[in-house]
Amino acid sequence: METPLQKELEFFAANRAKWLEGHRGEFAVVRGEALLGFFPTFAAAYDAGVTEFGLEPFLIREVTETDQEAQFPALTAGLISARL
């Protein structure tokens, strides 16, 4: 069974080295195995993704040599909660 955004993550990983050459630090928007484009900020990437794909899932990832791990201190400190 495929996990959410698995195709997008694999496509990003397969193209990361090539994209690092000209787009390091920019945000890539990927849907399926297609690149929508590169954007200077997460907000610009999000706006473009929502405009193009609406409520359909898409990936926004900064083009860096390694993936950044998201941390939510308020969640781990118990200040907010998340239900799965």
C-alpha cells in the first residue's frame, strides 16, 4: 500500500541532485511525478499549489542536500494535542 505523497517524495528524491544545481534553498511543488515549479518562499509555493491543485494533495519541499525534520515543541510539551 502506498503512503500519502509517496510518489511525490520519490520523485523529489530522484531529482534532488539535479535541482540543487540551480534551485538550492527554493521550494519545489510536486504533484505525482510532475514538478509545478520552484518558489522563493514556502508561502509562495503553497499559494501556487493551492491555485493549481485545489484540495488535492501535493508536496512542498525545500531543495536542500538533506531533508529537514519538522519539530513541534508545543506538541511535545503537551501545550497542544493532535488526534490521528
